[in-house]
Amino acid sequence: MPARRKLIVVSNRPPVTFWRANGERVAKRGGGGLVTALRSLVEYHDVTWIASAMGDEDRAVAAEARDEAVEERARDGSPYRLRLVSHDERAYDWFYNVVANPVLWFAQHYLWGLATSPDVDPGLHHAWTGGYVAVNRNFAEVVLTELERDPNATVFFHDYHLYVAPGLVREQAPEAVLAHFVHIPWPQPDYWRVLPEPIRRALHEGILANDVVGFHTERWRRNFLRCCEDIVGAEVDYSAHEAKAGDRLVAARSCPISVDPREFEELAESKEVVAIERELVERRPEFLILRVDRTDPSKNVVRGFRAFELYLDAHPEMHRRVEMLALLDPSRQDIPEYAEYMGAIHRAARVVNDRFQQDDWQPLNLQIEDNFAQAVAAYKQYDVLLVNAIFDGMNLVAKEGPLVNTRDGVLILSENAGAHEELGRHALSVNPFDVEGQAQAIHQAVSMAADEKRARLEAIRERIRDHDIGSWIESQLRDVDRARARREPKIPA
């Protein structure tokens, strides 16, 4: 049984959101890795979760609580404190829709075509100070009030929304133990130089205010340490994976996030999923190629469709025998770049179907909706799972699908997905820009011998079961315990 700790988790999105239905307040529990991690944390630790109030009802909950925490419960009934932070709406829009996603997300996924974008204009500078820094300051102030309540609590910041907040907390609480996990890639130093020097320096100085900074892969960790050295002149010990920030040592750690195999396998056998799967089986082709993604430019959907087009062109014998099912969750459509990419997805799908469809056969089935149960049902039935992301911090689709697949399906995996560090040798590796290579990988996967398919799938499952979400959480806690021990004064013998 792990020692019980007092933890403050800080993220932009909350684990639960509120809205009105028939005049009554309704709470909807969030999904994703962080919420799954919380369910593991709250069973054994005292957790306060700080997050943005995302809508009117969230803000009403925060106002009724007089900006204090409310008690919520995880799915297993374990209690935790939830503190929703209300931001000025214009500041939050600048924070989220101008800086965090079109700038930081694009920078960290190498998405800019530098000949034409970005333009760092007065609007971006204003959004940085009036939006990103302002929202981070709101978070820092709430964290500081929680540390006043319990100075011994450990603070866990999460992701690219909160790079400045740790520095603001450190200024007022120099003895606090702070950790930050970055769930997306960390690019090499030269790519950060697209951003003006004051912005890139503030980002790195802010995250270096933590005691521990975590990443999903050794690749992202190595890039981070190089950036600390090149951008802010930090002294770096690459063998110890540490950077010196003033008189403090900051530990950079790599530990891949995962899923809860038992919970996911139970979900795969739920009534809703089984019913959807039954309908899928009734209409599925001989070979089903699946992709499950958000409509995010980093997911590389358009090139994936182009690769499928090349595959169909090269293998007419597979016409009517194969289908690509693309289950895409609409993402950030308020941001022009994302809305434009959605249009590109539709156009690419239309090209494939206009070229190859016959009577009752449509080779590419594109469905855009948020339907996780449908995705899980499709996970069970795929023959090929295509994950061709341009860059990804991890990509849990590459772990979720193989865990519940019933057809010895083959994983095609981008070499730039974080999951490739763990799973690449058991998948078919592809370069995300090489559409011909992806087309060839589809053919290789479809025609692979049964015993090889089964061996690859079982190896992936074994890795996921041995390194589940619980292992990820315990790794974070061990790193924080080491940081705390290093800070505590040594008693002479």
C-alpha cells in the first residue's frame, strides 16, 4: 500500500464538467489519461484538482463555492476536492485560441510551414501577456492559496497550458515541491527559436521552476535538456538527466503514460460496445483498416487517406474486400487552422471514394463525431490499425486498440509517435510523410501471416499490461519523493 500523500493536481481541463438538463445540474465525468490517473490517485491519496471553469455552469459552481473547492467523487466513489478557476472570457480566449493551441501546440508538433507561418504580430504579443500569462497567473494564485492551506502538499502541473505558472508559484513559495508532466512532444532548440526570445525564455524558465519535469519518451526528455542549455543557458548533466536552475537541480524524467487494462477490457465487453460491435460485424468487409483520431493537423489524417488511395490504386484485387473506417472526433473548430484541416479531411475522403467506389462498396467510411463506445467496438474488429501521426507525445490509440482487438490486428505506427519508443519493434513502422511507404505498410499488414500477426499483437499487449497507468503514477510519485528528500535538510550523524 503506497504512503498516503497530499497532492494538488493542476490542469486546464477539469475531470468533471457541469451543465443544465431539464432545469437540473448534471455532472459529466471527463475522459482521457489525466482523469484515469486521478481515479488511481484518489483511492490512495488526498487530492485537490484545480482546473478551468469551462462553461457557464462550471462558473456557476465556482461562484456558489465562493471560489473554494467542492467535493466530488471519482467513478469508484473515492472523494477528492475540485476547485474550478473562472477566468476573464477574453483572456481565456487569447490564452487558449491564440497562444496555447495555434502557437504552442503547433510549435511542439512541428506543424508550422515556416515559409508562411507563423507571423508573430502585435496580436500574438498581446495574447501572450493578456491571455497566456494572465491565465497562468490565475492558476498560480489558486495554487498558492491551496499551499497556504497545506504547505506540505505536492503540486502536479500538467501540459502545455501551464508553463509559466510554476515560476509564479516558486516566487511566492520557494520551498514548495513542484512537478510538471508534459504530455506532448518537446521539440529541438532551433524550432523554439521561431518564438521571440522573451516568450521562449519565459516558457523555459517557468517550467524550470519545477523540481521534476516528466515526458513520455527519452527523445522528448533529451530535447528538453538541450533546450535548457541552449535557450536559457542552464548547466545540464546529461548523464544524470538534470538541469541546474539557480541553486536548484531540476530532474528531467521519462515515463510513458498508459491505460488501465482491466477497466478498458471491461468497457470492451459492456452492453453498449457489444451492441455497436454486432452492427459493425454485420456490415464489415473482409479486411477492415481503422483509424481513430481527433481532426487535429498533427494526426496526419489527410496523408493517411492519400496512402489508402495509393494502396487501392496498386492493388485492384483488394477492391470490394477492404474498407478504411475513419472515426474522427472533431477538435478545436473555433481555431481557423483546425477548421481548415477539417475541410481538407473531407476533400481527401471524397477523392478516394470518387475514384474507387462501386455500386454497394464505398472504400472509405468517414464518421466525424465524439463516440468513444463506437471507437472501442471498432478496436475489437480491425485487421489494420493506422496511427501515422506527424508527431505525438504518446498516442494512446496505439495502446487501446491492440489491448481489446479480437482479430490479431496489425498496428502501423508512425516513428514520430511517442508510443513508437515502446511498441515500434512490434508494429510496422512508417515515416508519417512517406505516403508510399504507408501504402506499402497497409499491404504488408493485410497480407501478413497469421502467426506473425498474433505474435506482434501479444507482444504489444504484454508491454501494456506490464506498464499500465498504475505504473506511470507510481513512477511520478517516486520521482517527487526523491526531489522532496533532496530538499530536506540532512541531520548530522
